Amino acid sequence: MQNRTYTADAEPGDHVTVAGWVHEVRDLGGIAFLILRDTSGKIQIKFEKDEMDEELVDTGLGVARESVITVTGAVDEEPRAPTGVEITPEELEVVAPADPQLPLDPSEKVDAELSTRLDNRTLDLRKDEVQAIFEIRAEILRATRDHFRKVGCTEITTPKIVATGTEGGTELFPITYFGEEAFMNQSPQLFKQLMAGSNLEEVFEIGPIFRAEEHNTPRHLNEATSIDYEGAFCDHHDAMDVVEGVVKAAYEAVAENCADQLETLDIADEFDLPEGDFPRLSYEEAIERINATGELDEQLVWGDDLPTEGEKALGADVGGHYFITDWPSEIKPFYIMDHEDDEQLSTGFDLMHPEMELVSGGQREHRYDELVAGFEQQGLDPDQFEYYTKMFKYGMPPHAGFGLGGERLVMTMLELDNIREAVLFPRDRQRLSP
Ligand code: ATP
Ligand code: AMO
């Protein structure tokens, strides 16, 4: 809008037109205040009833909360106003009146149910705390993208409608593609590997992944944002270095550029940057340490996947981000390379936050014969993946990479209780719209 001033920019002495939503109206008798809210903050509009045009006062004080209005007037210093300034209106226009019956009131202090909030995200994102989460999420994605570009990666986008799954057969969403069976992609895994074998060499993608997860948990979505990396002439150690750099860059950017949002979320004081190198524990050490905590009813044995309780016990023990490396080959996917001297042991790694897994990655099997044998070992038909495997016949360099869960990064960084808080329109078992 031309000539519009954001409320945060209105300075005493200015004559401005501001536009936004009616946050609240307080009528004290002879004087009344309307708090107008826009993306930058809030400003007080003062109505001195005896001294102002009656129609203007009636319009301003009669307007329902959350209506959109524009106000033109002079800005004055006023220490008693919430932001220290106020506007005395000369013109006021109701641009879009709101129904007085709001399903969710952004000015209410008491939190509504999450499902009500998700059903009314527009209203929900008129709350400072919720706005702050999504501004930080955007900053995390910006910093991630900038970091990848700084280290020389090329951004790619790969198909989300695919012919085959990669992350285990049961978690696929089937769709019909012109009469043929197709799926929503669970991971850009195979495509990013194909690009690591191209002249691009080092690639990244930030995009949606689709998982038909059966369980409804506070840390699983059916549509999530994956931050993927794949690099040629890299091994799993290099990939761990890259992910460590990305996570640290995201924290640093938020600390530097989102101080107000952290304040709004009331976590500014305890917002610590991850320091030093993330410890790299082998899977064997990890299960030993979990067993030693005594938190689990049953001791873990080699080959077990780590239960959530075990991850939490180890997280509390370590106290910060850490890697778990050298997983048993049998619980890692076919594309992960095994150690040369021990084929029971894979190069797969996970990056953990004390609360949960953030990343999976590893060095990839780039040798054609071993790759095809790996498919067969995991009960997959290599013929179905021919579009992928055949490129391994034409000069596929050693390569490694990872997938980082975008919402999990946001959730753990901001101490959110539920991953749904970190995505605008979450997809879960119960939720297909909005
Ligand atoms: P003033 O002395 O500034 O002219 P007032 O006494 O005429 O104010 P009241 O109707 O008595 O106005 O004010 C009601 C309440 O609103 C008082 O508690 C007063 O401190 C507060 N108030 C008055 N003006 C402002 C303002 N511009 N911003 C915030 N609070 C105000
Ligand atoms: P993985 O399946 O472990 O690995 O996924 C990588 C990361 O993505 C996030 N994630 C999820 N977040 C929310 N809801 C979900 N349902 C969900 N599923 C996964 C997690 C997880 O650590 N192709 C490999 C990556 C690789 O090796 O490059 C893969 O997809 O944070």
C-alpha cells in the first residue's frame, strides 16, 4: 500500500497512515484507545471523545476486533502508551470488517487448543509468539541455504511423484499417475545421489518429504521439510562435518538476526549456541551408555534400534548435539556403505539433539555390484530401480550425504512441545485440511 507506514516506524512528529488489524479497544469514558497491530508491532490510537469528530469516534470504537482498518494522523510521544507513542486519528477507514464471533482471539492471553489454532492458522499467526516461530523458521531456512551455497553446493529440486520408495516399503503414500501406480516421495535420496555423480558434484535440496507414518507422535509429520545434502568425493566424516556446519550456521543466524523473536518466545536468556565439535559416539558406545543409565527396563543388545526412551536417556547424559556412528548394517538402508573391514558395520550416522534424532546420513555404496547385491539383501527388486542403478555403471564417484528434518531443527531449537507448532499446515493422521 502506497504511503503506508509500519507501526514500528512511526516516530513522534510524523504524520502517517498506518494499516493493520484492531487488536483491542479500551473505552475508558472520556477517552478511549484502539490498539492497532501490523506485522511490525502495535500502536495506540487515541480517541478523545469531546475533541474529535463524532463519526470518526463512532467508527473507530464500534469496529469489531480483528477488523482491518487504516488510520491517518499525527504521531506523538506518550509515555503511558504501550510503545511510547500514539496516533491521534484524523481519518479512519474500515477496510475489512471482522465477524465479532471469532473462532480464535489473537489478543487472548489463554492458549486455545492446538487443533483450533491449526484450523484457524491465519488468526493464530496474528499472535506474537506464533509469528515469531515462523519468522525464525524462515531465518533457519535462509541461513541453511546460504551456508550450503557458501560451501559450494548447488541447489536442486527433484520430483515428488515417483515410481519407487527408498526408506522402507510400508511408509509410502500411493497415488495414481495416469492409470499407473506411483508414490509421493519419501526422500530425494536417489535423485540427490544421481546428481552427486554429475558435474554438479555437491548438491542440496530443501523440500517436502512424504511419510505414511502410522503413529501419531509429537515429533512425526506425514509431510515434512527435508534439508538434504549429497557430495561427491566425500565420506561419512565429511558429511558429518557439513551437517555440523549447517546446524551451527542456523543457530548463529537465529541468535544474530532474531533477538526480538527469541525475546517474544521467552527463550532469549537460555538460547545457547552449540559449541565445540559435536561428539561422535559409535553405536556400540551409545548402547553401552544407554544401558549404563539404567533408564530402560530391558538392556539393549547389538542390532537393536534405539528406543525413544533410550535416545532421551543418552541425550540427557551427553547434554548437547552428538552423532551416533557405525550403526549395524542390517538396520540401515541399502544405499549406505558398509565398512570395508567389517560388513556388519555401516558408515551410517545419525545426528541427535538431546531430545530426538535430527539427521540420518552416511557414505553411499557407489560400487555397482555391491549396490545391486544390497537391494537383493533387503528384499528389493533391483530392476525397479534400474533408472538409478544404471548410472552407477558410468563412473559414480564415492559420495556421502544426509537428510536433516527441518521441522525437528525448528522444534528442538525453540523448545516446542509438538512438531505441529513448527509447520504452518501440518499433515497428520487426523489432518488433511487446511
Ligand atoms: P490526561 O491527564 O493525560 O489528560 P485524562 O485524565 O484526561 O488523561 P482519563 O480519562 O482520566 O484521561 O484517563 C483514564 C486512564 O487512561 C488514566 O489511567 C490515564 O492515566 C490513562 N491515559 C490517559 N491518556 C493516556 C494515553 N495517552 N495513553 C495511555 N494511557 C492514558
Ligand atoms: P530419514 O528417514 O532418517 O533419512 O530422514 C531424515 C530426517 O528427516 C526427518 N524426518 C521426519 N521429520 C518429521 N516427520 C517425519 N515423519 C520424518 N521422517 C523423517 C528426521 C530424520 O532424521 N534418505 C535419508 C537421509 C540420507 O541418508 O541422506 C532419510 O530420509 O529429522
